[in-house]
Amino acid sequence: MVIALNPEQERIVGQAIEAGLIEKAEDAVELGMGTIRLRLETVTPPRANPLSHEDWSKALNEFVNRDRPDAPLLSDEDISRESIYADRGL
């Protein structure tokens, strides 16, 4: 594959070679690919073991139904419509 560089890119690659950051122009592509890989990982983190639909559903149900002894209990008043929307004037 041949990659055509514009004059500014050629200048930067030349400076990188002179500075010892890369040995040859082709190394700039590999360096750029490394940067792109890092950015992709932050945008779409890799999933080591994506869960099947059944496993995901099972994990969600276990999470929802787990015992939570430290969770506060809410009274009927706490969850009443009037209590929830009291500040909205409804």
C-alpha cells in the first residue's frame, strides 16, 4: 500500500526521524495505528467475554433480586404520588 503524504506530513515525519522518534517513514503508520487503537479502546472498550442474552438476563435478574440488607425501607408515604411530585405543584 502506498500512502501519499502532504508537504506538512512529510515535514513532520522527517522531523520525527531526525529526532529519533522513528527510524523510517513507514514507522509513522505503526505509531499512528497505536494511537488509533488507544482511542478506539476509550470509545468502545473491548469486552473480554461478551455475555449471551441468557447469561445477561440471568445476571440482571440476580442483581435485581439480590438481598440488600443495607438498603433503606421506604414507607407508603415516601413512595406516594404526592410525596414524589410535591415540589412540582401537581
